[in-house]
Amino acid sequence: MNKRLLITLALFAWPFLAMAQTEAPDTKQKFAEAQKQNAAAMQHFTWKSRTELKLKGESKKIKVEQVRYGSDGQLQKVTLEESSPEPADQKSGRRGGRVKGKIIQNKKEEFAELMQKLVIVAQSYGNIPAEQMQAFLKNAKFSMGSGPQEGTVQISGQGALNPDDSMNIWIDKQTLMMRRIEISTVLDKKPVQMTSEYIQTTNGPCFQSRATLKYPEKEIEITVDNFEQQQL
């Protein structure tokens, strides 16, 4: 979740958080300050990120990167490991002549285009325009988290970016940090599900521990795991 979305949440979600923490009437300021401090703390940490792409349940690509923030505030990534098992149809394509090779190449280009579209969808929810986030929060339902999300405030609503989407956000009442985000939206009129989970490190900032994106229409699943957080 990017800084713009956090700031908007700070401005519009705070009234319910204040109700949940009646002993802290300055929850609005505390929430905004907590996000600011967390973002600043992350600048002094490095971590590993493992991204896996699965197609029809089969692993197609795995990349492990070392990640940290640069002096410009942008993420810097260094590839540590990368593997891309060669598909069986690509191997056979070597013996299938130019026509089959062309078909395989076209499929690869179509898949690459689809992946780019999915990336754009994911990025769009990390950069929701402030006015649209305001409208979403204005009509959202606020409730107390239950089950695994006990101790949180749940924000649920629809229409964050389009009429067909829905978004659920869980915020820890004590730390005012994100616990979980679930987003359901569409691409080419087909469903896309995205989930982000967060962990609070010992004496450190709150990190996104896992993010998943699923596109059932093409049986695509992308999982990003962040781990081994270390202070620089």
C-alpha cells in the first residue's frame, strides 16, 4: 500500500478508529504519525522477496531478490536467484518446424501482454486517486474484526476503482498498522483476486509479508513473499 492511500485512510478512517479507542481522542493524528514512522523505519531495512508465477498449478518462474529503499525513496532490487523451467511444448516446438514455433511465440507474446495487464491492475490499487478513495471510504462499512482478525477495525466497501470491485482492509486497533487487505476486481470482465498480509517485526516496522494475485480465467497465480528483514 502506497503513501497516498495511507494518508487518505488517515484522514477518512480515523473517526471509527477513534470510536474503537475512546481513550485516545487524538487517534487521527496517531494513525497518520504511525504510518509516517513506519515508512521512515522501512528505509533502514533490507529484505528478501520471492516471486513465483504459476500457470495451471505449475511453477513457471521463480525470482528471489534483495530489496531495500534507495536514497531517492524508490525500491532497489538485486536479483539473487532466477529460474524459468522450459515448457514441454517449447521443447517439442524445436522439432515442430517454423509454423509450430510461430504459434508458440504468439502464445508467449499474448501471455506477456496479459501479465502486463495484471501488473497494471495491481499497481492501480496501490495508487487509488485520493478523491476516489474518499468516495469509497464515505460509503464503506466499518466493523470490528473477528476470528483471525480480532483486535482490528475492518473497512469494507465497493467501487474503489470500478463498480464491480470490492475491498476489505483490516487495521490493528493498537498499533494502527495494516493487518490484511483483500481486493476483488475484474480484468476483461473476468475476476481478479488480490490479497496482502502484513507482519509486525520485532522492534521494527510493519512489512507486507505476502501478496497474492489470482486470475482464475487463465489459471494464473502470482505470489510474493517478503522475508529475512534486516536492519541496515
